[in-house]
Amino acid sequence: MTTPIESAANEQAHLEEQAQPGESRRGRLTERWDHLERWQQWGFLALGGALVFFLPVINPPILSTEPANDFPIACANMAIYALAALGLNVVVGQAGLLDLGYIGFFAVGAYVTALWTSDDSTFVHIPYLWTLPLAAIVTIAFGIALGVPTLRLRGDYLAIVTLGFGEIIRLLATIVPALQGQTGFKNVGSPPGTASDGTKLFAINNGTPWYWLTVALIVLLMLLLGNLERSRVGRAWIATREDEDAAEVMGVPTFKFKVWAFAIGAALGGLSGALFGGLNGFVNNQKFDVQTSMLFLAAVVLGGAGNKFGAILGGAFVAYLPLRFTGIAEYKYLIFGVTLVTLMIFRPQGLLGARNHLLAYAGRARDWLAQRERHPQHHQSSQKEGRT
């Protein structure tokens, strides 16, 4: 004999299966995954991680960008864009702050690397690896300097201010003589190391080491961000994103946590910019336009704002598509625009939506109550059967 609660749950599962077959299939896959032994889950994860890590070496024909573009270098660019999208996801996806000028932090990171490692710079030269934390620190300072006076703004106003920040950085790169405008900096530094034949390991024509370095940083940063999201800081970000006024009433210091989000996002943007400068070996003002900033935002929305894996998937996709289909590269903004419009119609949460379990359960409860109000007689008969 089933209880009324069990009958209602079975009925709700049946209704969900009829209404959303895709979601039900995903639920069954999740259930199967949860029933696997721990060592089996780790085995599948290790296999997937190995495939991702050795992707430039495997060079699968269906994914290869050759002969138009070198596949290992394409993989390195995909990883750098994924890292940038991961940082923007903290700002947009976690804290709900619309940042249209994220390219500014990306540019600051690239110029930090160029100024301290390029032969064209008169600054003191330091090892390239030292410029990675330096780029993160400098961009954190820029993030706080931008965030403190502007994060009282919301929505469209904040978007306009951040868009202006990105343009200001680009204009400074053009008019400040020390940044050398369009001439830029050549021979930007790279990590040490030589191959067995004596050639430079992190050369600009060898994308595999750059890809491995960036993927290792992504894994490390995902672990750190995962711990942060499960802490008080992450819960404050979600509360601010869902309803800032309600969060303030409940005692959440929203301004402080928004500055936190801006600073952390800026650090990841600067780090990805420093890797971008090292990979290309050249930095000038032509690489940091508004369109690239829109691509970063499109990557977060496409992958699923608030989901780390979604942001990485989206960042890799927006970098991969123009390199894979070179013939349609000039139409990439049109393609991304049509893709985003289609996605917003059929899947507004992105390819991988945010997994907020508490909110998800609340949504399911609301759906169940709505179904119960629409079919009261059906629910009453189910409860009677349960009692008998």
C-alpha cells in the first residue's frame, strides 16, 4: 500500500516525464550516476579528464582545426577564453552584476606581462611566471578601483559604466606613449624550459604546453571557486543576484560581496590576459575591443550563467568556432547572436544551468502545487487510493 505522499510523488514524476522528457532523461542519468560506486565515478572522471588534458595530442579529426589553424594553438586559445569566461561567470553568473567591459581586465593582464618581459619595454624585466600573480594583483587593484565607486549602480547603469571602463583601457593603450599604441610589444616572455632538441618549450608556435598550463590553472581555480561558492561568500552572491534588496534586509552586506566578486573576476581576467600575451608573443591595442568583451559575455550566457562548467564550455566554444570554420569566421557575431536568441527561446538557463538545489526544490514544489490546483479531483482520488 502506498501512502498519499508516495502517490503524489509518483504522479508528479509521471507528469514531469510527460511535460519535460529532456529533463526526465537528465534526471535518470543523474540517478544512474549517483548509484555508481565511488571508484567507478572517479574512473569515469579520470578518463574524461585525460581526454581533455591530451586533446591537442589526440587531435581528433572531427574536432581538428587543421589545415587552416594549428590545432594545439587553437586548444590553447580555447583554454584561455574558458579561463576568462570562468572569471566573468563570478561577476555575472554568481553575483548578478552585468559587466560589459571585462575586456579591460584582460587587457591589463596582457600589458602587465608585456611591460615586464618584452624587449621593447623599458621597465625592469622579471621572469614570465612572476608576471602571472603580478597581473592578478594589478587587475584586483583595477577591479576594486572600478567597483568601489560604481557598484552602487545596478542593471543598465552598471553595464554602461563597465562598458566605458573597457573603452577607457583601450584608449589609454592607444594614447599613453609607454604603452606604444598600435606598435605594441614584441617578444613577450614565456615560461622557462627547453625540449629534447634544444628548442624553446613554450614557443609561440607550440600551443600544447600553453594549453596544459592553462588547463592546470583552470582546474586549480575551479577547486578554489567551488569552495568559495559553498561558503558564506557564495551564498551572499546568490542572495544578491536573486534579490539584492531582500538580501540587504536580511543583513547581507551586499556592497562588500559585490566588490569581492568584482575583484576575483578581475584577477581571473588579468591572469587569462597574461597567458594570452605570452601565447601570442605580441601585445598591442588592437586585440582588446568591445566585440571581444561581448564574446566573453556571450560565452557565459551560452554555457549557463552561474555554472562553472557551463562558462568553461561557452568560452571554449566561442574561441573554437571561428578557428574551426574559418570560411564563416567573419560572420561569427551573427552566428553567436542567432545562437543566443535561439537559446533564450528554448533554453534560457543556458546549456548547463546553475545548480542551486534549494531553489530547484522550491521550483519543483511550486510546480507540484500548481499541478494540484489545476487537477484537484485527480489529486483527491490519488490520496483516497493511497489511504486504501
